[in-house]
Amino acid sequence: MESIIERITRGHFWTFHGGVHPPEQKKLTSATPIKQLSLPKQLILPLQQHIGREGKLLVEVGDKVLKGQALTSSENPMAVPIHASTSGIVSAIKNSIIAHPSGLQSLCIFIDVDGKDTWIEREPCTDIDNLSQLDLIKKIADAGIAGMGGAGFPTHIKVNNNEPVNFLIINGAECEPYITADDLLMQEQSEKIVSGIKLLEKLLTPSFILIAIEDNKPNAIKALQDATSTFDRIKVCVVPTKYPTGGEKQLIKILTGQEIKSGSLPIHAGIVMQNIATCFAIYDAVFNDTPLLKRVVTVTGQALTEPQNVWALLGTPVNFLLNACGAQRQQLTDQQNHQAVIMGGPMMGYSLSTDIVPIIKTSNCILVPSKEEMPSAFSDKSNEVECIRCGQCSDVCPSQLLPQELQWSAKAKDYPQLEKLNLSDCIDCGACAYVCPSQIPLVQYYRIAKAEIRTLHQFEVKADKAKVRFEARKLRLEKEKLAREEKHKKAAAARKAAMNKNTPEATGAKSAVAAALARVKAKKAKDKLTDSVAETQPETTKELKAKTPLSNQETPISDEKDQVKAAIARAKAKRLAKTQASQSSDKVIATDLEELPSINEQAQATIETSSDKPQNDKKAKIAAAIAKAKAKKLSQAPHQKSNENQQETKTSPKDDKKAKIALAIAKAKAKKQQQEQLSTLIKPENEST
Amino acid sequence: MNILLAIAVLGSIAALFGALLGFASIRFKVDADPIVEQLDALLPQTQCGQCGYPGCKPYAQAVADGEAINKCAPGGEDTIKKIADLMGVEVLPLDDNHETDNRPKVAFIIEEDCIGCTKCIQACPVDAILGAAKQMHTIIIDECTGCDLCVAPCPVDCIEMRVLPETIQNWQWDLTNIPVKQLD
């Protein structure tokens, strides 16, 4: 521990593997002070501007909002509220394109700015020492502060932990070319930043506080050294310029020599890192009761006449900033069909699909390069050629991965191999793509693969859940079946028991059963008699008659004969009717099918009339549902079978439509029966399907 | 004499190892067929029954017994490839009888048309439909596997399968698809 501090005071640092030295291009904006802009006409505030979940909406369309008013609330600890950046009227809450490489839309609150910039009532805190840790964390959470370095992790979660903290590292490295937002903020607001750092110190009680600044920002270093000269525990560390020094794990390695293992967090090693801009936001939130409403954005690039840093209200559309910094419309359109606008720096940024996307809590730079400056941003096709296995990418990889192998596996979509190669440790810094002589956009391949792996994991989780639910359901159904059987058995037993009891009811029931049995017996005997009448001689009938106790002795034989004849006639008639019916049934169904549209019309009509008469609404609805069900049943039967039927329908003449439909219905019926039979078997036969 | 000794020694070694193997086969016997579990893990668990089996596990069992490996429509080519790797057989194209569109979908109940018949609830293999008799039903979107089984039983055709909308959370990086708009 001591040695680390000694090394730092001597100005000796460790170094991380790899890294590159791209042209810095910071001179474009580092000399101009941060500009205050006029208010834009409209603000677009995406509900989610950070990692985690979006909060619950608190405003409606048409509401008048004041500057600093919370627009969403955060009940979930991972949710961070957003605030109105200026006063105005909520004109819409709708999906709009946000600053995301996909160019997809997300829910945004549109505020028509009234220009008065009226603040909500604030309570500036005068007595910081009496604030408890919980109060501080609540203030930070309510101010909607999320890490402003890029990832946007909710700050109140990061500062709320019970683990001992050795080092609080304030990240002012700002290693990406072009960007000078933190540099200027440090130069202009060093006192406030240090106040913010002291609040963090109060929360985290670290042994040492290290402020890391790259040696290409002499003014910022001087400003912070002056501001911290009276505090022993805060050390300003001037680290050598190298990209990506500002990466969390890389900076930890440089300052402390510790390597954060794959999959573990810096806090496990007793280290917390915060961005410079976050410290300033914490100061504002606690001292001035000002939520996170604005941030410094570097608007730069050679295509602009006045590249500079600006204080941009969150929600300001990018084109407003571009206009303020001298984007020359005419020139931009003339250059080619499009002008590249990059959100973020040249190494890690992404092209914007439109310039009306809003600035959010994590946007630190807008880059508008000229064509000479960055030709690749203007060409639609990539100049990628085959990998020549030079190995420069693995020399510069700050995470000590094997970019070349990752690239092959990413192209082959070999996701298990990518996970083995620790793709998840790739920080998307783009150093590999920067040095690649074959101009392979390596990081893009990794990003695609990362997204793919993430979705695969989601699917796996979902599949596991579905499996559990499926098995639970199976178990439940089985249990229900058993329970039902058990119930039936019990009910039967109860009935039997009731029967065998000697209560008058039971005896009554018994006698009733006995009577019924006797009746059945008698009927059987009679049937036998009539059967034999048809075949045997009258003498034998007489004999049988004599044997049966219930047969009517007085009935003449001729009468019996008549009865038999009548019965036979009835049976014949019945059979005839049956065959006729079976012939016509197909026809009936066919005509039903023809009626189908008319049924639909009826249904529609009933629906229409129902709207006129509310009292009949329910009835009409039911009628419509029934009609729909009927129509579906009819249309489904031939439809189901149409595939297997095709061969036969081909041979049959076209005009015989009715016959075809009838055939289809018959087949569908047959198939249904077959399927039912099959489903009773556990293993269906595949030949039949 | 020597030859007899060799036979005796080798014979006794053979007997010893035979006994060991016999013991091991009883002592370390695996009850379930592990290949079925492995196959089941590869299947997408939509429980859709499009393969002709009542769920993913039964199909896994069938594949282990020699059924064709190309009947899982929701799994698509990837799953076929994985099964082929596991079973050591040739990769087959997906069965022609199945749809090829296997974008993730979920069922959606058009609620004003629902008559509350509970038929879809009985059909759902993962209990993802909420409702009661004569009450409107609805789909729990996070639990729905998009298996399609509830669509057919609906007597009023109020269930449809909808492709999940693309959001920032499930968006896939695709370089060729980033639209570039003219600034003016």
C-alpha cells in the first residue's frame, strides 16, 4: 500500500498492455472556453438515458413543467429519474429516434421551451457537515446522476457500498482523441469538482483519492493541483498519454498495478472510480439542489467553423448544437450525399442516422469530420481485406485478448469459442481496428457477436423457464387427473355405502333398483320372444310364452305377427333414411360453406346494429361470436386437409367444387379420427404423418 | 511350462479386469439416458409440438431413438447443426413441412373478440395465458414461447402470432442496415 503511494508521489506508474497513440486533435477545442448557448426551441428527453431501467412517468401531455422538475420517478434502485432541463410545456410523449447506433426509437418526452427558464423551488444546502450518508445518497439519486464517462451506471448505487475502499480514483484521463469536455470542465470548475470529490470521500471513506489526468492537459493539471494543494489525501496523478488510459481497468492498472480479474468489479479490490463530470454533477446536486440538467459536450471536427465545448441542456437536439458551432449547411450537403455525424469520439463513437437525436447524460462529444479528415466515415462500402495475420492487433489490445482469433470466431459465429476467448472483456476501445493494416472493422464484428451472445443467453434463460413451466404444468395435470379419479372412486363408494345401509331410503332405493332390474329382465325376455317369432313356429312361441310370466296370454298370435312386421318395416325405413341422409349430409355442409360469407355478413350486421342499441349489445356480441365460431368451423374443415388432398383435387374436375369440398370434409374427419387414435398412443407413427 | 504360466497370469489379469468392469457397470450405472437430457438441452423448449411430439423432451427421446433430426422448426438450422454434432450424423435441411420463418413471436389475444372459452388456456403448454371462464383472457408476454398451439383451438380466431418488436434491448448490430440520412 505504502509503496503504491510512494510510487505515485515519485510520479512512477505502471503501464497496461498495448494501447495506441492516435492523433490527438484536441487543439481544435481545448483553447476555447465552454460556451453558454441560448435555449433551443424544443427539448427531447428520452426516458432512459443510462444503464438500468426507465422510471415511471410523472407528467402528461399539456403539463407545464419547470426547470429541474422531475419527469419520471424511480422506485426501482436501478432506475434514475430524468428532469426537465428548462421550463416549458410537455407537447408530446412519444417514440423518437435516440442516440443509439441502431437508430431505433424509444419513448421520449418532448418539451416546448417557453424561454423563461423558470426554476422549480430549490433548497440550496448550507450545512453539508450535518448531512448523513443516507441524505447524501438520496440527494444524488434524486438528482438523476448516472456515470457521465460513457457507460451511465447509476451513481447512487456505485457510491452506496459497505466494502472498505482503498482508492477512490477520479478519472480525468479523457484519452479519446478530439474530446476535451472534461479538460475544459477541470480548467473552469476545479474548485467545484474538488468539493464534489470531498462529498464522495465522505460517502466512501477511501484511504487515498487519486485524480488521474493525462499529461496532454497541462492547464487542467495545474488547476486541479491548485485546488487540491491543501488536501493531503488527494493526489493529482499525471499519467502518460496513451489510448485507452481512461478505461476503468486500464487506469487501475496504471495507478495501482492491480489487475481486475475478468468478471469481477473494481470494488472487490477496494477501488471505486468516478468521472470528473460526475463529481461536478454531485457537487451541483448536493450544494445547489440542482439535478443533472446539462453537461459539457465537445462539438468538434474540421467540417465545423467554430469547434468548441458547449454547455448543452440534456435533450438538446444535435442539430441545434451543430448550428451553434458553425456547421455550414451548404458545404455539408455539397460534399456528398451525406455528412457524417459521429456521436462519441472517433475510436468508440457511432454514426448517427439523423441529427435530431437528443443529447443525453452520457453523450460527451459530437464529431463532424471533413472528408479529408476521416474518409472512412463517408464511404458506404468498407475497404476491408483479408487478415494477413500480422498480429499487431494483439500487440495493442489493452485487455490482452487475441483480436485476430476473436475476429475469425465472430465471423464464423462460433459463440462458445468467443466466450472461451473472453470476448466479454473486450472494452470496444477500437485500438485493434485502428492498427489493422487490412482495415478490418474488428470492433464491429465483436459488437455484433456480443449482442448475439446476449440474445442467446436471454433465449437460454427463457427456454429454461419454459421447461420448468411445462414440467410443472404436466405434473399439475397429472395430479388433477389422479385427484379426479380418487374423487370418482370415493363418490362411487359413498353411493354403495348409502345403498347398503338399512335406512328406509336405502331400502326404497334398493327396491327401486330391484324393480328396474325386473323390468329389464322382462323386456329382454320379450325381445327374445319376438325374435323367435320371426324364425320359429307358433308352437315354440307358445311354449316360450308359457314360460314367460309377463307375456300376455290373451294376445292373439296374429297380433304378435303384425307387431313384428311393423318393427321390420320401421327398421327398413330407418335404414333407408340413414343412407339418404348420409348422401345428402355432404351436400348440406357444402351449402353451409356457401352460406359462410352470408353468415359473416350477418355477424357484421349484428355488430353494426349493436352499436346503435346498447341494451342489445351483449346479445349481439354473443351472436357475432357464435357466427364467427360457425364460420371458422366451416372454413377450417376443408382448409386443414387441403395439403394432403391436393393430388386428388387435381384429378377431379374443376366445376365439381361441391364434391371436392365434401371429399375434403370427409378426409378431414377421417384424419381427425386418426389423429385422435394416434394421440392416445404415446408414440405416434411417423409413416402416417 | 512357461506357456502355461503365461496363460495363467494373463487369464487371471483378464478375470480381474472383467470383475472390475462388471462391478463398475453395476456400481456406476446411469439410470436415465444422458443423451436425451443433452438433446433436450439443445431444443428451444417452446413445447410447440410442431415436430409431431407432445413437447421438447419427447422429441429428444425420439431423436435418441433414431428419429429425424430436422423436425424442430423453432430451433431452425442452428439446432439441427447442434443435434447433428451431438449425434454424429449429417446435417439435414429443415423439414419442408415446417415454416422457415422462425423469428421470435408471441401470441396476442385481440381482447374485444375474446369470448372467455378457456380453450387456449387448456392448449398452452407453459401456462402463459391468464383468464377464467367467460372472462377475457390475456397472454403473459414474458412467458409465451410463441409455440402457436393456442391459435387453432380459438373458436373466434381472436389469437394471432406477432413478431416481437425490435427494441434497443434486443437490437442486433448489423452494419449494412444503419440508415444514413441526408442532412439538410
